[in-house]
Amino acid sequence: MNEATAMNQNVIEGSVLITGASAGIGATYAQRFAARGHDLVLVARDVARLEEIAAGLAKEYGVQVEVLPADLTNREQLARVERRLQADDRIGALVNNAGMGAPERFVGSDVETLDRVVQLNITAVMRLAGAVLPAFKARGRGTLINIASVLALAPELFSGVYSGTKAFVLNFSQSLQQELAGSGVHVQAVLPGATLTEIWARAGKKIEELPTHMVMPVDAMVDAALAGLDRGESITIPPLHDETQWQALQAARVAMLPNLSTDRPAVRYLAAV
């Protein structure tokens, strides 16, 4: 969250490429952007679902919807999406949404599975951003939306691998916001809480075990994220009612920065020698 600008649904010009668009958050973003009149490029592994969504959106909203099937943990297929972002100057926004959950416990989990989580949640996010941001910066406009998670702020609550990947997305987004300030490129990080999507079942978790007041419907989450985008927010946390809590966390972090690199150890460590 940051200083909000006036509500404006026209912050994005051109088409929108959305990863993980075959269900859940990605499919909902696709519907919302189609309703706003944007052409779409939809990326996911499930071709049949993508084509069904594309046909429905094109028919209902009269927009052009292209399907670009890809498994973003496969370097060749990821590179195909990168090339599309680099070559297509009609794309005005990238929604880095594709992601996967992880087993709750690290010890004893399949490391190959966890490596795929890192590839999808970190490597793909970084590489796709790297493919599109040079063109955005050169044009002086463009929007990057990175889907992180509130678990970036709460490593105690769930898988350290998953929360760690989302902490990367948050840090990466904040660094980009600093780097691109004044360029005309807008970077938004969205931190959903528990959201009613298929990612839970795919990770072997039962979202039904959570209290209902802790789980947000996907439509409400995406609508809140887009409201944050319209307000010009750099960080959007849909379930956080008291935004001063985030502001206080940020202020405490920034206040600590001058003290994180000094020419001598802290006194408490000198006393221990």
C-alpha cells in the first residue's frame, strides 16, 4: 500500500498476458481484464481449459484471446513465453500469477518437487519480468503484477519453501519499484491470504480445515487487488483491514536500514568475547 492515486481503470494500455490462467486467480484476472476491454494472452499447461476460457471470454466481451500453452518449469516452454513478451509490443501488462504450493514440512519432502516450486514461483517470475520490463521502460509505460502471498510475512505458518518463494516475489517487486520509479512502469505486488482456489488440493491440503472467516472467495480477492491497482498501490494486501499495520512494519524496517551495516559488531557481541 502506498500513496493512492485517483481511481482509474485505464492504467493499462494494450493486451494483458496472464500466467496460470486456466483456473482460480489467473482465470478470474482474465475475466476481469476482458470485461475492461483488454485483449488477452493466456498461459497455462491445461490447453483444453485455456481454450474453453478463451472462447467464452471472446464471445462474451468481444475481445481477442490467445492461448499460449506452456509449462513454466520447462525451460524451453518458459523461453517461448519470454520471446513472446519480448516481441509483442501490444502487451501492456504481465500478471505473474502461475504458482504452486509445497508440502508443509521440509524434512522428508521430495526435494525434486520442492525444486519445481522454486522454478515456478521464483525463476519463472523473474525471467518473465526480465523479458517484458525493458520494453515497458523504453516505452515509458507498462504494468507488472506479481502475485505473492501474506505468507511472505509469516514464515512460521506454512511451508518455508513456499513462503520463501513468496518472500522473494515481495522483495523482488519492492526492488523493482525502487529501480523503476519515475519511469512510467508500475509494479504491483499482491499478497493474498488463504483464497479458495485449486492450489490447496494440488498441494495436498484441505482448505475446508480452515475456519471460513479466514478464506476469501477468489472473485473478492481479485476485485480487491484490481481496486488496489486502480488506486496506484505498489503493495496490495486484500485481507488486511488496518493498513496502518503494514505501514508501521515498513516504517520499522526502513528505520533499521542505517544500522544494518556498521564498522563494528553490536555491543552485545563484544561483551560476549
